[in-house]
Amino acid sequence: MDAFELTQLISQRKESNKLYLEFLKVPDLSMGLYILPAGGTDPQSPHTEDEVYYVVSGRAQIQVADENRAVQAGSIVYVAKNMEHRFHSIEEELVVIVFFAPAEYSNNK
């Protein structure tokens, strides 16, 4: 079994000085912690795997293709592979758990 504590993941991500911390990777799934500061910019581009975002805390908007919606703690958003998407208008630091299936970069071969 692998088990994780959000407080420890937040600390590890902060120490890495990166926006994204991958904390689980197996062939069919990977997970990461993504934190964007209030007023920040989301630099990501489309991925070659399906993706689910679970918003732990914060408030922002997400643009997926031509759809836009508000997200906050408890929001869950599915983004299909190769779909243009990004968070924007980040009002409060955004803390997001990200799920990739299959694992991120699996389809880049």
C-alpha cells in the first residue's frame, strides 16, 4: 500500500520550488499535487493522457477548450487527453490533486 498525507505533500512540493509534485506513478495512473498562487499563471499545455483535477482549496476559473467555469474546494473537473486547458483568474492559492490515466507521459512514446 502507498498512503500519503496532504500536509507532507504540500511541504515536499514547497521544498521542490516547483508548481507540480508527482507523488505516485504506476503504469495505469499517476497523481500529483499542483499549487498555483493567487494571481499566478498556469503554464501547462495539453497532455496526452486523460486527467482529473480535484480542487482541495482555493478559488479560480478553469478554461477547457471553449468552456469556462469557476472552481473551488470540492470541484472535480475531467479533461480529456489532448484538450487545451488551463486555470486562470486565480483569486486564492489553488491547491489541486491531479490524476492522470494512464500515468502522465505514458502516451508520449
